[in-house]
Amino acid sequence: MFRKLLLLAVLSLSTIAAKAQNDIAIGKMYKLNSKQLNEDREIQIYLPKSYTDTTITPQQYPVIYLLDGESNFNYLTAYVEKLSKYPYPSIPEMIVVGIVNTNRTRDLTPSTRKEENMTEAQKSKIKGESGGNANFFSFIEKELMPYINENYRTMGYNVLIGHSFGGITALNNLLNYTDMFHAYIVHDPSIWWDGQYMLKQYELNPTKDFKNRKLFVTQVDESQNKGGQKEHYSSIQEYNQYMTKTKLKNLSYKYVQYEGEDHGSIPLKGNLDGLRYIFEGFGINFKQIKENPKLVEENYKSFSQKMHFEFKPNEAYLNYIIDYYKKMDEQDTVKYFEQYRDKLHQK
């Protein structure tokens, strides 16, 4: 009898599990044919939950362009979703575009490598084409960004994230293609590349106007300064020393070293802190809204001034506040936010 009951219980649980199975999707993969690169490129796209909410006015969103998408897309989208979650969002909801590699060394290096600038270990490890940043940026600017802007509701604020070779690619973009992105998150960049090519480029441009861009750079700690990593480590140190002492025009710069992280793991912690740094001041103490209903409007105004770009509260976020204070029977607060929401989103 016990065995029969156990079998029935197992079958019952299996039936329940089978009925409960649903896909958990974080994004979609698309293929773009690039004339700039003369090849097909795979693109990963994540959309915030409110993007498909038909109960609100269609919203517009900032966009993160993520290099090495095949390595970073899955966890970064989880960061973005968690950090932008109501009622305490510390960053805005964002679209994430992951760029999957085909020929990584070609696309993610700023110069054609010179053999005399490479160690024997580097020569044996790094082969093939290099120095394709210019073509890669043409692909992003002339093909990828237009595709994203035409097919998705973007607001025009763009962030670029890069690691290692992707890091020097991001630094090259900031220096020489400054109008493409508004903020950069760069992890353990390969400043050693081609005789410290990118460091020298920055040193040649001490009066460059960076047009109110933000740059967050991470590096591993001293424990990783050994063996074949010494040149990598010391080159980033030299870059940070230059950036710290030069005080470049209209550039917000922050550098962080992480104890206990290696070259592979550093983007995990760095992206979390980098997003918080870029959108520092975005968060609002939800509990203070009752005492000062204008807190949201005032904070977004000051935040926009600080960012040199206009940000508006998402309608879904305002609806969350309205629903919360309806439950609290705070009718004056509800009325204020209904009027504020309708003014912003043309109800």
C-alpha cells in the first residue's frame, strides 16, 4: 500500500511539474548582415519588462552596447533587471545589445600590431588580423545603432562596456569617436597592446574635450602582478596615473582595483559597480516620497542636469507609486502623481 501511495504521489508531482514548465527568456538572438565588415554578425537583445507592457504609454530607454556578448550577456541582463527594479531602482530600465565576436583580435584592437612590440609568448598566442577598430566602429555607428534605433524605442543615451581587448576598444572609442557613446565601463584593459598604443594616444591629447562623458575603469589587484601578467598590470597602472594627474576636460573618471578578482572574473563585480557609478544619483528613497511628493520630479531634474541628458521617470514606475499610495489611502499623494504622470506621458 505504501509503495502504491508513493507511486501515486510521484506521478502527481510529475504531472504538476509538467504543467508548470515555461520558458524563462532573457533575450533574443538576431543576425545582421554587415557591409562594413563583409560578414554576418550575431546580436543579442534584451528588453526591460515594461517594454511590452500594453497598459502604459510606449516608453523610450537607454541602451547598453556590450562587447564580448557571448561571455557577458546572460549575467549583465540580470544585473540590469535587478538594479532597475521598483520600488528602489538605482539605474534606469535599459535595453542591452550584446555583440557576439567573429574575429575578436581583428575587431577589438586599435592598431595593427608590430612584432617588435610583442613578447614571444604574445606572438605565439595572438595571431591573425588586428587593428580593425575603425571598421568595427563603422559597423556599430552605420549599421548596428541605426538598426537598434529604428526597431526599438531608444532615448539616445548609450553606454559601451568592454573587457581586455574590448577595454582598449572602448578607450579608443572614447578618445577618437567621442560622440558615439555617453558613458564607458572598461575592465582590466589591454593597455600593453602594441607598445602601449592607447596610452600614447591619450598622452598625445591632453587638451581633448570629452564632452561630459563618464569613464569607469577596473583592474585586478597586486596579487595578479606576476608571470606573464606583469606588463598587463603595469600598463594599466601607468594609464591610471596619467588619467589621474592630467584631469582631462569634461570627463568624469573613476578607477577601482578589486582584491581577489582575476582577469576573467573582474567584469562580474566591475559591471555592477560601473552601472552604479554611471547612474549615481538616480536612486530615490521611496519612503521619503510621502513627506515630499515632489522628490521624484526634483531628483530627475537634478539628475538630468548632472548627466547632461534628459531623463524622465518611467510611467510604470509612477504607476507603482500611485498604486502604493492608493493602498495607503494617501489621496493627495495619489492625485499629485496622477497629474505628474499624465503631464509627462500625455494621458
